[in-house]
Amino acid sequence: MFESDFEDNIFRRRLMKEVAPGLPTHFSFYSPMVKVQVQSSAEHLPGANGRYIGEAVTIEFVPEDAAAVERVREFVWQWEEHNEFTAVRKINHLRRGVDPESVQGILERVRGVDKRAAAKAAENACPEELREMIETEDAKALARLPGLGEKRAYAVVEFYRNQKSPRRFLYAANRNDRFRGAPVITELDLSGDLQAQAVNHAVRAQSLGDPDPLSPNEPPGHTTVRGPNLSHPLPMTPSLMGRSVYYPEQVSLFADLLRRVLVDGERLAGVDTLRIQRGKVFHTTKLSGVGVKTRARVLASGLLDTEYTYENLVGIPGITETQARTIAEAARGDVEAARNGGLSRMEVRVP
């Protein structure tokens, strides 16, 4: 699996150090196909608060306690042993086996600086010298390091300047950017009306979910909160989920959480809190006798997820008593599963 025992030992030490209670830890895979294989087990790992971020190949875990830390470590090693080509390969977006405090670890986080360039720079600089250059934004000194050059040096300076910047963006992209166009990006004014900004962003992001030749009604994917680097979502911030349409109550709740997290400084944990998703039961559960038309009628009714009771559902035109009972039972099962630590008895499928 690993190229050497040395890399193996570094990875094990970093895994032990970085997975800690209350701290977000990222694990990235080689292929989005792995998401299909691990979706259920990752999101339902008790106490780990697993969720998918970025380009559908990264999982973020935030263990609640020491027991959850051990579960996350077991999860990682299970997939390391599973298959060499679909294994966990990065922690916090670094190449596996790279010490994040080393010269290579500092440089490889920057887009455009590959492992060869970072390795050459590491031969002629120590971490303390590199950090001083970055802190003083001395691009000329960075450019003199072998393997970097002027263009990469300015990229390093800009990346770490952005890391300290308070600017925040909403970022939405379709899963097939090649067909759907450029992502929708909105810079947030934290002193302004976040509700209006979130609504405006959602209206623009809906265009990414229009039908295309690949598959009808393709969802735009998550709207996530990002820093000026725009490379990866910020840890432990809410994401707005959509299935071609963002509903008003989704956007309202999303804007409220943005205020709590970005303005009030509240720390969130848990998939249900982080994902603002309407009609979740239809995306996570196979319901017998409930088809696309029935789902559309329920979503168009304006009912919130917490209002999926038999009495409310049976009053929707076109919904039979059997369908209303099926949906209500599934919704009740979701609530009970959440109370029991996130373990769901229902079959999970990929949205």
C-alpha cells in the first residue's frame, strides 16, 4: 500500500494526532465512485458527524468524543486495506505520507505547486524559513527556491494571504461543470442582509440544475461556504442542498445558520444541522408505491419535513391514504433514527 515503512509510520502518526474530538478532519479519495461505496457507513458512523464536501470525493468527520475518534480511525484503515486504487489518499488535502508542518506539506496545499516542485524547494529551505517568507509575503525570496519560480511563488503568497482573509463566499457548482457552465459565486457582506444575499444566490444557482443531455433534472449540488481560495469548503459550515429547486424555507434556514456561524461565531456539528435539505426522506429512502409524481405533489404542497404526518399528507390532492401512511411512517422512522444516534434502519441510496 505505502511506498515505504517511513511513509507508513508518518501517516499513522498524523492519523493519531489529527483525529481528535471536536476537530474537523478531511479524508479524500481517488475517485467519486468511492462515495457510492462508503456513503451510508460514513454518514451513519455514530458520533462522527460525517458529511461529503467539495467535489464529492472528500469526507469531513468531526468526532464528538474519544469513542468516535476510534471509529473514524478504524474507518480510514478499513478503506486503506480495501483497495489500493480506491483508498483514502489525503488528509486535509495533502498527499498521503506528507507531514503538514514540513516544507512539502506547506507548499502542496497551494494549487499549482505539485509534489516535485515542493520536494525541490524542501532541499534548500527549512520550515521556519519558509513560514517567515510567507508571513512577510516575500515572493522574491520564494521565487529563488528551486522548483518554485515567480508564478508559483506569487501563488503561495496569495494562498496564505487568503487563508487569513475574513472574506466569505457562497459557492455552487453542478456535478458536470463541463456541460452546465461556470460555478455560481457570491461574496457575502456579513454586515448586510444575509437573507437577501442567500435568496439572490439561490436564484442564480438554480440555473445549474436545468435539464441537460446527460440526465433530466440534474441537481446543482451543494452550495457551500468558502474562503477566498475557493478550493475547499470551510469546515463545519452549513451547505444548502438542492434538487434543481431551492425552496423558500430551505434558503431561510440556510441564511439563519449563516448568521449564527459567520456573524455570531456559533460552532455547528452534525449532518442534519449542516445540510439544509428539503424533502430529505425522498432522497434517502425507497418508498414503496411513491413515485416521482407523488413526490412532486408533496414537495409542491409547502409542507416542511417535520410536518409529514398522515393528517397533513392525506389532505394533499392526488395523494392516496396508502401513500400518505407510507410517507408518514418513513418520516417518523427518520426522527427515531436521529434520536438513536444517527443509525438508520432504512435503506440508503445515493442522491
